[in-house]
Amino acid sequence: MDLTSANALVIEAQVIEALRTCFDPEIPVNVYELGLIYGVEVDPSGAVEVRMTLTSPNCPAAGTLPGEVREKVRGIPGVTDARVEVVFDPPWDPSRMSEAAKLELGLW
């Protein structure tokens, strides 16, 4: 069964909320507010693809964070599959953080 565009938008919003529960263990801000999420796509079949990066290619969380993101997304009702693509282009930098993240880290 294919999702309606309204259902896909609901799932996308739920994905973003789930991403706000994933944290880089070295930084007390979630991956969404850090600007590590480059895109979320919800397919009509319910499959979700998340494009994300890490603060650096040598990030100690590289082995665990993408899997945590995938599992949180898979747990959302209506999601039939979840795929996480880790990209480094464009590279992450602090300008990608939300204002809330900058405030949390004292960068204002």
C-alpha cells in the first residue's frame, strides 16, 4: 500500500522528531540540531532514506551513530524500511547548527 503525500509528510515529521533523540556522545546536542542531517526522503512505499554526515570523517561515533539513526527511524509506525547514507560532501561545519544548538553549546 502506497502512502498518500499527507501520510508521507506525517512520517517525515516523525522521523525528524526521532532524529532529535539521537546524540553524538561527545556533544550534548541532537544530530538534527547539530546540522548533521542533510535530508530525509519518504518513499510512497514507506521506505525512508536519511542522508547524514558526521562532525568529521574520524568521528568516534561513526561506528554507532548511523545504526542508531536507522533503528530509531525503523521504529516509526508506517516506516517499512530505513536506510542511512553517510556523506561527507559538503563537509559539516558549525555554521550548519541551528540557533538552539549554538545556544546550548554557548556559541552565541
